[in-house]
Amino acid sequence: MKSKVQSPKSEVDELFSDIGLWTLDFGLMVVCLNRAEKRNALTRGMLERLGEVFAGVGERREVRAVVLTGAGREAFCAGTDIGELASLDVAEARAAARRGQEVCDAIESCGVPVIVAVNGLAAGGGCELALACHLRVAVAGARFTLPEAKLGVLPAYGGTQRLARAVGAGRALAAMIAGDGLTAEEAHRLGLVNRIVEGDDELLPAAESLAHEIAQHAPLAVRACLAAVTRGTRLSLEDGLALEAELFSQLFATADMREGTRAFLEKRAPVFKGQ
């Protein structure tokens, strides 16, 4: 089944029935949760396939950015399929949590900027997927929620850690234990959402536009920025600064660095090759 959310400029690669995947000619990969009839609720199989996709993204040098979105207009992702969770025992629950965390870690550390395009609700595991992405675009009225406490559990795909780091412990706890979800507008004020669009039809073009802006920059420098931030924020300031300096120095061995500085001095647009 092809996604209901797709660009007219794209060609669909039918890799999985519940995960749509297609590419654009300027190095953008679009990944779509393709289970609109269930508000794109995540099954174990979907998580495994997402993990496979993002584990291989960094090896594809032609990919400059990834957009992650959901089919339909009602939800980006309503969370993990509760039917699969209800029968888990303690050991199985621990394994399920680790599996979800590994997928979110794969997104965050894939080496390519990942932009999530949130159409409607991003709840539970869906919110955690969005938090693992590097940049976020949302439709006005979209909502980010972590309602797991209502089910007797907690967010376990990294949500307790990433949301607290993004918006502060107090606001994160309000979302988790008081049910105070974040609207797109509030998330934008807090810096969690980068851009808001008014209508569903504007969402994917806006995410693609942001990806296109990224694609104009030196890809190795972009990857280095991602590494400095995603890895550096888990380190002490001293170690983070050391990482920054090391990544900075490594770029001086690249052809793109020489091209970028030469183009600036020659007052022309650079032509980056990712080398």
C-alpha cells in the first residue's frame, strides 16, 4: 500500500508494506509510517524495519537528509500497538523497551539529518520517535503526548530522557504524569519544533524545503555538526569541546573544506561532493 502522504516529485520504493520509502533527486530520503488505518501505531515488525532503514542510512553517501512522516492526516504515530504490549511479561517488556530505544538511537546517530514531519498526533512511541529526530516540522494543531502512565507504564523508548533534556524536567514530567501534552505551538515556543505549517498539504513540502536547504551545505560538515551535538551533549563540557576540536580538525583533510573556502574567496557558489 502506498502512503497517502507523498511528494509528487518522488518515486516510491516498495520495500515494506507498513514502511514506505522513496528518494528525491537532491539526496533526500523519505520514510513513511504506512499504517494509517491504525493511526500508524507501531508494531514490533515496524520498529525492526525502521531500525534496518536507519542503520543503513549513514552508509549511503548520496543521502543528504531524511524526512520521517506518517500516512494519513489523523496522526504521525499514535504510539506502540497496545495489543502487542498487553501480554508481555517482565523479561519481554525489558526487551521491548530496549528494542524501541535502539531504534530511536539509530535515528539519532544515523549520521544524516533526520527531519520529522508531524501530521496530527505524536503519542507515546510516536512522540519518542519524533524526539529522536534532529529537526521537527509540524502542522498547526499537532500534539505531542506521552500518556503511558494512564496505561500503568512509562515512556520507554527514550522519552523520559530526551524530553527532559529538550524542555526541562518540570515540563517533561507534566507531560508524563499530569497528561499535559505539548501543542505544536507550545513545542515551537520551547524550541522543540523548528517550523509550523498551517495545512496538511504544506507539511511534506515544508520538510522537503528544509532538507533542500541542508543539502546546499557541505555534507561532511553537516555530519560533523550532528556528531558534535548528538555525541557531545552526552559528555562533560571538557570532553565535548575536545570532540568539537577533533571533528573540526578532521574536516581540514577534506576536499569539501578546500572547495568551500575557495568558493567564498572567489565569491561563487560552492560545489560540494562529500569528499
